Amino acid sequence: MRAEVLKVPYTATWSDLQQLPYLNGCIAEGNRLSFGVTARASRIAPMETLQYEQYKIPPGTPVSQTTLSTHTNEEIFPDPWSFRPERWFGAEGTERRKYAMTFNKGGRSCIGINLAYAELFLMVAAVVRYDMQLFETDESDAKFQHDFHVAFPKLGSKGIQALVKGKIM
């Protein structure tokens, strides 16, 4: 990702950065594994019977799924707990994007989704221009351990910490 980002000017726009496949894959994969809200967001079709495979769901029945259950579904995301930006490449990756629920879906999706994506692309592209080393941080400071309506790592974690060693030109 760093090599890809270093090929574009520091002043690259969000639109420019969205064209970088590996950066795009890293952001999609980071969002997939951060889960966002982990609680169920139910939907109700008040007037119509829904058909799901062989099942008929009567009007007024709440149905839901969680970001966690979708983002770790092995049929959609093989080896779901591994960070693999390549899973978002090509036609399969494009098809897989419909399962990305970090910002929810439909009428209840995050109102700030476009601002969030702009910030993610611009921030990640800026940060990878620095040489950093993890500081008093390991996988347990990022790994999903607790569900408090949003995903949390181990209790007492100080989060991801890094020492900035210098800027990469």
C-alpha cells in the first residue's frame, strides 16, 4: 500500500486516492474487521410477505442480521479473521462489497458515510508516508473481545500506539 500511495502526490484528492486498488482494499478490509455497530438493526416490512429462500416471512415480522455475523461469514469472506485487502479486488471484490455493512445499509445507513470515507482515504494516505513502529501494542489491542453495542478489544487496552520514526519521501 505504501508503494502505491507514494506514487501519487501528497496533495492527491479523495477521488485520486479511490483509484488506488491496494489502498481501497486496505480501507475496505479495515472497515470489515472493525465491525462498527455490532447490535442487530431490525427491519420490518409492514405490508408485504417477504420471501427468503424457501421461507415466507409474514408482514410485520422483524428481521435482522449483525455486522459481525455478516463480516465473518466464511462463505462470503473466506478466512474471515485474516486481514486480506486482496479479497476486494476484481469482479469478486466488487460483488463482495454489497455485504459491507460497517456504515449500515439502506434508509438507516450512516448520514456521514461520504465524509467518513473521504477522511479514511486522506488520513491513511497521509499516515503511510511516515515510518512507524508499534509501541507497547500487540494484536490484543485491536482484536474484537467484547461486544458493547460496538466492538471493543481487551479491557484496559490503550488502543494502537506507535512511535513515529520519520517521514518517508
